Amino acid sequence: MKNPYENKAEEHFWKLAVAARPLAGLRPIPAKRFRLTSADLIATAGSCFAQHVSTHIRKCGLARFLQTEEVRPDQPPFSALYGNIYTTRQLAHLMEESLGDRRPADLAWLRPDGRLVDALRPSVFAEGFVDEAALRAARQAHIVAVRKLLSECTVFVFTLGLTEAWVSHRDGTVYPIAPGVVAAPSKPASYGFRNFRYEEVRDDLESFVARLKALNPYARLVLTVSPVPLTATYTDEHVLVATTHSKAILRAVCSDVTANHDHVYYFPSYEIIAGHASRGLYFADNLRTVKAEGVAHVMSVFEETYCAGSAP
């Protein structure tokens, strides 16, 4: 019997594809991919690492970067003013809200300086809001912009960041940060911690995929996982263990959902930054912040994977 691996290319062997290569030569090009053209409109969302993707796409002209709200230099450079979206539940809720199927009960949280913040995007407006009417008016404009973005994009890039979240007991709304970190709700006891399980993360992402397909049949979805570890965990586990648990679930969900849909793709930014080959060199001294060299490596592989002229 012949060795079934003998006709495999060198990228399928650890020694040849990883151990024997210099870090800059690591090119984990996914087998399932497509090619971008100048007609494509790319929208981005997700965790803080997704901001690097947004910034690079806008600078390098891979395709047209779709932005449906004006973003100031001091605001996260996403396609709309939603700030960081860490969990798939938060993404699913934003989709529902844009379709008119969800209206969060509690949005206005109070900062120590007396200003109000939109609790679903607490760090987007540094100046805050003077009253709840102004806050809700800004959110309504935002939701219109999100609906436009989801309807018009040809590629939606989403970076999954966390499984841990804080949830309203009133209506199940998921928030990007815990009550009390930036601002506080009027009834703190109405919120609780939640660490989403694999099935929940998968089902939330599948829900988003289905709704996006119905709204925008030709849009493709590119999934990535943030390599940035948790700042803190509210579980009883060590933060290193909690981080591994979270990233493992997110990475497995990406594979499952990608396998289920022809128009959903996975891009291995997580593996490039946090994998064995990097030996931690792409992290700053705090072991969380991704260095510019790491982002450049990720985006060079992104261009090689999706740009016109590369093999489909």
C-alpha cells in the first residue's frame, strides 16, 4: 500500500511548512477562498483586532472600504459606529435591531462625569450624551446606517473575540463591557455574567448568516478569530485557561459554520499571530497587544489570499 500522504504538497507537513520556514515565510493560505475585485465593497466589524483589518483595507486599496457613518480619528475605524463587537450574540442582536426585530430596553448608562453613554457602544463617543433623547436619536441614525451597510456590502469581515459577556436579565441584551467599567445602569442587579457555550456561539453565528443571506443574497462572509487574550476573566479559572477555552470555541465555530456555507470563509489571522511559528514575537511586552509587524504579516497573507490575480 502506498503512503496516502506522499502526493501531498509541502504546506501539509509541519516540518516543511512551519518549523523549517522563517516566520516571514509562513503563508497559511486557506484552501477555500475567493478573489476581490475593485467592484467589491468590504465592511468590517468585531473585536479590537478587527480595527487593524479595517485600517489596512482603507490604506492599501484592496477593494472599496464601505463606511456608512462618518468615523472620527478618535473612534474605532469600523464600517459603522458600533465600536467593538466581541461576541456572536452581540452581532446577532445588532442584525435583529437593524431589521426592526429587537429594541434594547436599557441603553442609557450614566458615567461618573454625569454624561450618558450608549451601553451597546460605550467607548464610541468620548463626549457622551447630555440626555437620553439625544442618545436614542443617535442610535436610531446608527441603526439605519447598519442596515445600509449590511444591505450593500459584498464582503463582510467579522472578527470573533470573546465568549464571556454581560447580559440583561430584562430582555437578554448582550453588552460589550460589564456594568460599572465605563458607566453604570440604573439597576445594576438587572445584569449578570454569561460565558457562552459552543452551541450558543455557533447558533448565534448561524442566525446572523441566515439573516444576512436573506437581506443581501450575494454578500460573502469572512470570519477571523482575534489573537488578543482576555484582559480579565469573570470565571473562576486562571485567565490563561479562560483565554484558551474562549479561543478554542470561537475557532471551532468558525470551522463549523464555514463548512456549512459556500459563501462563508475562514481566514487564519489567529494562527499567524498566536501560533507556534510566531514564538510570541508578534506580541508586545504585555503579551496582549499585537505589534505592527504581526499586523503587516497578517495583511500580506490576506492580500495573497483574496486579491485579484491570486489563484481562487
